[in-house]
Amino acid sequence: MAYQFTDALEGVPDVTPRELQALRAASYETVGDVLLRVPRRYEDRRSTKAIESLVNGETVSLLVHVYSAGWRFSYKRYYEVSVGDEAAPHGARLLLRWFNMPYVAKLLATGMNLSIYGKVKEYGGKLTMTNPDFEVMEDEDAGHRLVEAAMGGIPGDLPPAAESVRVHTGRIVPIYRGISGLAARRFRSLVWGLLQQLPDDVPQPGYDVAPTYPFRQALQDLHFPAAPEAHQKARLRFALAECFARQFRVAWRRRRTQARRGRVNVTTDGYLQELLASLPFRLTNAQARCVDEIRADMASPHQMNRLLQGDVGSGKTLVALCAMLLAVESGGTAAMIAPTQILAEQHFNNFRRLLKGMDIRLSLRTADRADDLGFVPDDPAEADATPRLLVGTHALLYKKSRPRNLVLAVVDEQHKFGVAQREKFIAGGECPDVLVMTATPIPRTLTLTLYGDLDVSVIDELPANRGEIVTALRNPANMKRIISFMQGELAAGRQIYIVAPLIEESEVREQAAATTEFEKWRGIFPEEPIGLLHGRLSPEEKDAVMAAFRANETHILVATTVVEVGVDVPNATVMLINDADAFGLSQLHQLRGRIGRGQHKSYCILLSTAKAGEPGREKLDVLCRTLNGFEIAEEDFRLRGPGDVLGTAQSGLGAVQFTEWLTDMRLIHRAGRDAAAILDADPELRLPQHAPLRALIAPETEQGVTA
């Protein structure tokens, strides 16, 4: 029976109702769902050796003959099979033992030939394998084998054994992620069976990016490769297809954006020049370059869609304010949306301070505040004038707080917002210019794939007035010296962050908990006001805790990673990170970015027992070596791979099966070139062969996604 990719699994006779239920619970409905499940790794089970040469502790694949089989008893009941080389009936023996697997007794009997795979262990002076993977090599009658063994030879009427196809042993075997209610061995058998029933000319779902490499063969090489090179080649083929799908959507979206007529949002720059003249410092070269890039976009009659990427403390917000002033002077409204109320208030207060004396109405819009502050008009008739520059939270998405005549939409910490939220904010104007900002440095390959539809401005330089940050790795055994140092900083009027990976103590993870640390440090510094911040607090409670710390009402803040992205506290000069090896490298860098915000020298203390060469130590050494967020992002990408470096749910990247393309510029560039060539030749995708591409962009067309 031949199957197609779209065939439902309920129509596959080999799948039992119970297995079908387990597969459906894991979101597998069709043959294609199963065959596109990527092995997470492979085990090379091809090599075999003689039993007499086995060594304790090695994992091997063997071809053996069963000389005896039966139930045994010790501290528990188990099924034991004694095997040896078929050509040596009196030679060395290996004992195979299966615990809690009674069905094995129905499958194995004396006289069979087996292919087995497992780890050899010496037990009681005998070599054993516990619960090995096995396959019966022939379907011969066990009785014939008993006769053969008794007579010492092969009966003349015994037919020659048919060669068995091995799925679980004797080959490169795929290892899949577990499915609840379905054994790994059974899932592997299901994949094998479906592959055998797949036509050779089965088409690839969607657009075929590699027609010279047949899809059916690529699936075979992906799941059951004949050699390591085969599965590597197959993974690259599927990685290219996945990359192409992403890059095509990016290219299509970018062309639609570039073709969309906007408005010229730069006329004069009086406000901008007034701001720059009032600053007690000059913009860094990187900030000035980014302002020029943004100004050029806003002066164009096409909609701007630009990403402003900069390290923590690099001055992105000031660059955004420069853009907002250009928009305001053109006669429109500029609005910035921030993910939290306290961050929105910080931006609002900074803007109010920087714009003091300028005739610009500034407004703060949050869930419980709608303040039009920062401007007192000379003419009472202007008292009800519409605010021209707004800062707010999600409140800006709702009708009563939405900006009027929006010509510039700025999204701060854009990864904290969902795609739909960003779209709703941008839809507040008629094709406004869009500036999205992130303080998370992103590796270059991810920038091309996540933000390929945006123009990118990078602030790769820190302002000169930032305090020096010293990062040191310390063992918890040095705590007395650390406490003494902290006492000195507190005596100088400074403030301290103490970070823990957990909220509460856990029996599963032996790591510091914020609640426990809070009580501990209250005991160490009983005279100091200490705050506690974690994710289980309500938004109002979080804001109150951070407001107290910012106002220097609390001198020590014990927190989880909720403090990773937050407000500026220039007076905070020490950050102590417990169990630092439990955090990701980029996350540690973001945490460290909470200090060094003022002119005082700051100190980041990484507490860890990790020794050189142990997991987790290398990233700590990297953090001690450099403050460059972009260098750290690349190192984090190298150490952890793309799967964990960036949360993909809100980035629009979605689930990635073949991560090779996220680290291979050749695949990204090839996919981009192929996408561009198709759109050059057929911009509206009217040709029949491009029907799969129309389906590819259909969800974005329906949602109206633009950035």
C-alpha cells in the first residue's frame, strides 16, 4: 500500500488505536507529520566484534546466536538469554538480561540469530547486557534450531535463511525525541514502515528548492542514512528548504514595504538641533551615524522600517528621541511603546528633562496614568492641544489612548511584544515610519533571518561618560571578603543587586532562591532596607519595588531575572549573581547591564563553583574577558547553538527544525538570492509553479503583517 504525505494516520493499518491517540496528543495527524520529525541525533551501530574480545564498559553492536533462554530470579524476575558466536558453539558467552519487559520471552528462543546493541558490563564475573536493543535476524522455526543444536549440525531439509532488514541495530540508527505513550523503538519502526510505502516520486510539500536531490531519497537519508555523510547532506537540503521559506517571506514583505508610499516626515530639524545643543555631551560617532540613517529614511516618501540595535547603555533611547523630534517638527505625532509601566515612566521622565524649555507637548499613557506634562503653553487657547510626543505601555493600543496623526511609531524592547501587538500599534497611523529597538545584541546570521525585512542601524560604541565595570568570578567560599567589600560600597552610599536563578528553593535544582537569599541578606545587613523582586509579584507590586530601589529607599535589591531589562539606577554599583553558571551568557550580560549606568565604578561578581573545563565555566570566562555585547552574542551563539539563544515565539522565527541554516551564511545568502530571483521574474507569483509560494505567504497576507 502506497502512502502520500497528506494521508491520515488513522488509515495506516499498522497503527493501533492506542498509538494513534498518543501520536495525536503530540500533534501528529498525517504521514507527513511523522516523516518530517527530525531525529535529534544518530547512533552508529554498524561495527561488530567477536564476543571473546568484548571489554567491560564498551557499547557495541553484535551478531549473535541464542544458545539458551529462560526466566531467572534474583532480587527480581528477569528474562535471560545466553548468546555466543554462531561459528563457535563452545566459545565465549554473553548474557542478555531484560527486566520489566515480559514480552521479550515471547519473541526470543534458543536457536535464533540476533542483532543486538547495548553496553557491556561485567557482573559476577560474567559479561552481561541489560535491556539491549535487539532484532531477530531470521524467521526460522526455533524447533529446527533445537534439532540443529542437538545433532551438532544443520538438517539437510532446512531452507536457507532469508536476509533480514535491520532497523534498530547494525546500522546508523535515528534517535528521536520521546512521545508520551509511544516507545522510541516503536516510533522508529513506524517511520521505517511509512518510508517503505512512500512512492519514489513523492513531491516535496511546498516549494522544492533542490529538485536534483529527490525528496524521497532525502527522507531516507535523513532517517536511515547509509553513512554519516548521507544524513549531513539530507539535513543541509532540508535546512535550505526551511531557510528559503523564511527568506522568501522576508523578501516578499520587504518588497511590499518598500513599494508602500509613506510621507516625508523630515522637513526641518530645529528641535533636533536645539536638543543636541542643550546636551552636556556629544553624541558618539555610532549614535550620530544612526541618527543620520534614520533621518534619511524619514526624509524618503517611503515608509521606514528600521531596527535600532545597541548594547546595554549605548544610548538607543536618545537616538530614538532624535527621530521623534524630527517627526514632531514635520507636523505629526511620535509615540514610543515600552513593555512595562516603570520603563515607560523612566523614558517619560528622561524626555521631560531633556526637552525642558522646548515647546513640545509630552504625554505619558499607561493603564492608570494619562499625564500631559512637560509643556505649559503661553497661550491658554493651547491648553487642550493634542500631545505631539507620547510615551506609553500597552495602553497605547486602546482607543482612548491611541495617538492621533501618528507619523513615527517607536517600539522599545520589541521582543517583549507579540507580532499582533506591534501591528496594532503601527496601525494607529496611516503608514507611519517604524523604528523598533532591542538591547539584546543579536548574532549577524540571526539578524539577517529575523530582521531581514528591516534596515538595521547598530550602535556599537558606548558613551564616554559611563562608569567602568569590573567583572570577577568568585567561589562562594570567598563570601566573607565579598560581604566586606559590599559593606564598603553601602557605606559610600551605593546600592546593590543580588540575583538568584530561582524564586523559591527546589528539591530538583540545587540553586539559590530569591526568597531564601532575601532572608539571608536581611540577616547579614539588618540595618539596611532590602527589597525583593520576582515574577510572581503583580505588575503593581513589581513597579513599587523598583520605584523604591530607584529612589534609594531600599539599598539592596534581591531579584530573579525579572530585573534583566529594567530601569536605570545610576547609584547601583554592585551586582552579585548567584550560581552564575545557571544563566545563559547573553542573559548574564543583560543582567550586568543594570550596573555601570552612572559615573561610578561598578562591580559584577559571578558566584560559581564551576572549575576550568567544566560545563558553564567557559561562558563565565568570556563574560570576565569582555564587555562587548556583540562579541558576547556571537560567543553565546557558538556555545549554546541557535535553539536557546533567542526566544522565537514572539520574534516571528517560529519553530526551527534544521538549525544549520542559522549558522551558515552560505545557506542564508543562497536562499535570499533564490527568493529575489523568483520575485524579480514573477512579482505577483502568478506562474503555476509558484502556487506553493502563494500558500507560503498567505498567512501574512491575511494578517497584514508588515514588520
